[in-house]
Amino acid sequence: MTETTSWPVVSAVNMDAVRGFLPVLEAEGFSAGEFVSEPGTLPFYDFNPHVMALVKALYDNNWIVPSFDWVDWHEGNHYLNDEKALPDVDVRTLQKLFTLIVRQDRFCEGSLGSVVDGGLVTAILRRVRELQDSEHERGQSGEGAGDGQ
């Protein structure tokens, strides 16, 4: 299978834009939102405004890749079910994960809230922080930077 996805570059600015949500998601008692059921309507998930701001930041900062075929990325299930696998992932895999998580919610109402409240999004953002910090350290030591892709 030939990959036709155009992968946008994720810069330090893009990383800063999303990792800034870590303190909010890590706050005790934080909730992504809740299902609301009103008379005469189907139940829907009412997101915490911080989650919606994070989604916007993901789109605005090259973390969501619309051309990526997330439906056929079966490897993603491994990461969704085992966040212990995250310490080894690179920026491109994080882009794939964010794309899968955000796009999937359009077809499965509340799935984004579930992975936020379950800690997976926080774990992914921690990995973003680790990658950025390691790039900064390499830059400080004169080794140069890059996303390794």
C-alpha cells in the first residue's frame, strides 16, 4: 500500500500550543463533559470548553491530518488500549493518534470524552512534552533537531 498522506511539520510552537493543556487535563476533578438528554432530542455529549479549545488547537497546530486514513490504521487500536506503548512513539504516530481520536468522535458520540477522562489524551500530551524536551536538550548539546521522520 502506498502512503499518500501529506504530513505537516510539527514545530516547537505547535507542541507548545497543545502541551499547554496538560495542567487543565491533569487538574483534580477535571471532566471532559457529560451526556445530555433533553426531551425531543437524541442524547449528545456536551464537552467542557477546554476540550473544545484543545481540539481547535490540535487542528490549528498540525496535529490533526485530514488526509490520513485513520479508519484503516489498525495499529492505532494498540495505542488506544495500551498507553504504556506511548513512550516509544514519534511525532507522526502522535499525529495519527490525535487524528484517530478526534475524528472517531464524529462517528461515535462521546468517544473523545471517554479517552480524555480515561487519561489517554493526557498521556499523549505528556509524550509531546517529552519529545519537545528531548529536542530542546539535543539542540542545547549541539546535536541538532528534527522529528526523526
